[in-house]
Amino acid sequence: MAFDAVDILLNPKRIPRESNRHFTFMWLASQILLRQAIGKDTIIIITGDRRQGKSNWGLKLTRAYIRLRRKQDKNFSWSWAKNFPISRARAEQNASVMARMGFIFYDEGGDQFYRQETNKKGQRDLIKFMNKSGERGHMTIICWPDPYTLDPKLLNMAHLLVIVPYRAGYICSFAFIYGRSNNPLNYDKFGIEKIRKRFMTSKTSVKAQIPTMAGKMKVMQDGKEVEITYPAELFKFLRSIPTFLYNHKFNAVDKKFEEMYIKKVKAPQLMSHKEDDYVTQAEFDRLQMQYRTLLYNLYQKDDKSYAQLERLHIDSTGNHIRNIQAIKRDIDSIRAIASNGS
């Protein structure tokens, strides 16, 4: 049976009971593989505050997917560098060349996210990445701290939205899963805009906006039953959203797997922000004009030849970063401006 969030919403009994639970990561991974088998991709966006367990939820699903994919195809392979890109630029590139029926896990978090949250080009690049990943039938997982900073067109591309709102210390975290509307005329397929508007009115209770830790439940930890507190009113509100499918608690991913993720992905990601940095069009135009003016003055007033100017464009490793034809075009552009001005 192919995975269909709306079908699950209408027929919750389709989620199998395993070990007295309604949901397992293995089950969800199996539904994703069924979609891939008929040429469909699966895009999942995970959101929530920092340090609540977003990455862990995605890693647990990814680990389950890898296990099932290897059973399906003994030649299936993956790597931290290929399947866990540390920048949007690499995500788009990797998605383009990766074999069909694979996966990509992209985690946009920390300082990277806050620098780029209003950058339109960054969001366009993310849409290109999702399109390329979708064309090749991948499972695409994106961790994104704040859904309101996503372009609605980008959010609407996802098949599932997962909100991870709370982590009870080192015991467990909680996730709420939402399905999208299949109506092509629905602009707000997950109901996110409705939620934002609802919070701006007096209709939402104070308890939902500033939830207290009034809820209590008992969970298992290392074979023992322990009691935890949780924001009951917040959980109630999250379940009231029309596109709500299911909520569950989950433990941390395998420790060695998480340690490798931190070492191979999260740590390098902190140093990769320059790959996704962009300048405004006005700043680019200003710098381009300065560069072209410098070339023009060196050629016209300092009598530098095109060959000499090209040699000035050799970097420290011996690579020519600008050829004569490009240099000539830049000088001609300034010459044309000067001619029009006179």
C-alpha cells in the first residue's frame, strides 16, 4: 500500500500496532519505499525549537530507511558526505548526481539558519534542491527551526510536516505529524498560516500560547518506569490542528550513529556557512563596477596589456581565475559607459 497522509488521516486504523504502539519508524520507512517503488518521492520537513530532538527524529527515520533499503538492494550504499550535505549548495549538487531511490538529509540549523532566514535566493536554491531530489525519487528530510521563515511554496512541496515541540530531559522527545491537503487550490496546505493568524487573535487560549508543565505521564527508561512532566495544553493545541495525523514519543537515536553524525555533518556544517552566503544585487553591482573600473585604469592609464592583466589573475595555487576574453569584456563595458557619458 502506498503511503498517503490524507488516507491515514481518514483511516487511522491503517497505522499498525506494533509492541502496543501505533507508529514505528520502520513502518514509516516501509511506506516511503513503497512510494519510491512507483516513482514517487517523499519530502518531510521537521521543525521545532533548538535542542528538542528534530535531528534525532530525522536520524531515526533515516536509520530505519537504510536498514530496509539494504534488505531491498544489497548494492545500496550511502555516505555522510553524499547523503548528509552541509550546505544548500552541496544539497542541490548531490541531489542532481545521486542514484535514484536514495535519500538526502539536510539540517538547516544554528547560525546558518538565522543568517539566511530572509534571503530569497537561499530559499530559491532550496526549492531547486527539493525539485531535483524529487525528480530522482529520493526521500528528502529537511530540519528547519522556524516554518514561518519558509517560503509557502517550499513548505507546500512537503508531504509530511513533523513538529518536535518538547524534550523531557534525556528521557524522550515528542513529535506531532501532519499531512498536507491534496487540493491544488489550497494555498496553505498544512494550515500554518491559519495557525499564525489564530495566535494573533484572542481566540487562542493563554495556556496554549504560554503553556505550563501541567501534564504528567509515566514512561520507561532503562527498563524502569519514571514520571515526566510535559506541556499538556500545548500538546492539546497541536492535536487540534485540522491536518494533525498522529503524535508519539521517541528516544534518542543510536549513540554511535549520532556521534558520527555530529562528527561528519554538524561539526563541518559550522564552518561551511560561507558556501550559502549571498550578497544583495546592489552590493554585487557596486563591487562589479569597482573591479571593472580598476581593470580599465590598469589597461588604459597604466598601459597593462591583456596578457599582463590575465597574469594578475593567477591565484596562489597557479589557477587562472579570469581569462583574457572575460577581462576584455569588462574593460569594454567601462569604455562604453565612458563613451556614453562624453
